[in-house]
Amino acid sequence: MTSQNADRGELFVRAGAIVFGVGSIATLVTFVPLFFDLPRLPTAAYWLCMLMPLGFLLSLTGLLLSARAQRRRTQPAK
């Protein structure tokens, strides 16, 4: 069970990194029209920027899951 939790934590960290990267790219893309006086992007493009904090939250959850699994492995069985 503990290796399964550690694997699940690693999966969350990897998925969070990918989601964070997509959100970062979306944030950069939405700022470009503001600086170069281009037409504004649709509202959906701005909502994609919300993937950045979601990815951060997923990664943080994965780190906490991995830490809990590691702590359970190091504690002696009762």
C-alpha cells in the first residue's frame, strides 16, 4: 500500500507540472496582445490561465502524499 501511495504522489507531481506548464504558456499568450496593441483574446483564453494555480495545487498534493507515504515507511510497525 505504501509504494502505491508514493507512486500516486509522484503521478500527482508530474500531472501538476504539466498542468502548470500549460497554464504558464496560456498566461504568456494572453499578455502578448496587451503589450503589442493587438485585438483582445476570447475569455476562454483567460480562463486557461487558471490552470497555473491548479497545477501548483496538484503538485503540492502529490508532495504531501509522497511525504505521508515515506513517513509511514520509516515508522516502526505497532
